[in-house]
Amino acid sequence: MKKIEHIGIAVVNLKDASIIYEKLFGAPAYKEEEVLSEGVKTAFFRNGPNKIELLEATNLESPIAKFIAKKGEGIHHIAFEVEDILFEISRLKKEGFVILNELPKKGADNKLVSFLHPKETNGVLIELCQEIPQATLINNLEKDSNNE
């Protein structure tokens, strides 16, 4: 693992929480997006080399909605940047960690992501994330535009 990539914070209202973090960091979110597959809207903030991701549920069945219903607003996960997500998944599985999604999926902020079960990590949901190479994004965009 290379570094902490970001800390994810579950919030009830993304707009209201974003105002707080804009005041805190003195700058607006650098990116907002919706991840349909996870039922979440996100806003990313930078503070020096550190990043905070705010997460708001878009439906009652999303992991964020369930988290907030059980624990309330607060830190949801810590994400670690990895060089090779498939290697890290394999390595951590051999070490005995329970991987929630052994096949990485597209997450927010141009990342492939996979999660470790919090029961194996002292109650903390750990996200592994790897930057999606720009060439892959361009190829996917070209495929999408050719399918229209």
C-alpha cells in the first residue's frame, strides 16, 4: 500500500455537509459525482496532500444509508492507494482478510475499488483503490460513443 488515499465520511445531506467542509478548508469541493452502482453522491475536498470524500445515500438500500441508520453520520472508511489492486486483493486474501468484492469495481474519482470486511480490520471498513489509467478511460469513452 502506497498511502492513505482519502477518508470517507457518511453524511445525511451532501449540500449541507459540503458547506461545512468548504468553510473548514477554505475551498469548494474539487469534484462531485454520483456512483449509481453504490447508490451514493460524493464530494471530494483537498487539504494539502489529504483528501476527504463526503458520501450521501441516494436510496435507502445503499451501503451509506444502512451505515447512517446503524451508526449515524461519521467516518465510513479509510481508503488506501495501491499500485496493483488485483495483487493486493490476492495478497490480503492469503493473509486471511475477508474481501467484500474480489473483483474491483469502478468507484468515484477515477478509481478501481475493493473493500475489506470491517470485522477483520478492528471495525474499520478499508477501501483499496487504484487510479484507472487514462488510456483505459479514453478506450472506454470511445467504446461508449461507438455504441450510441
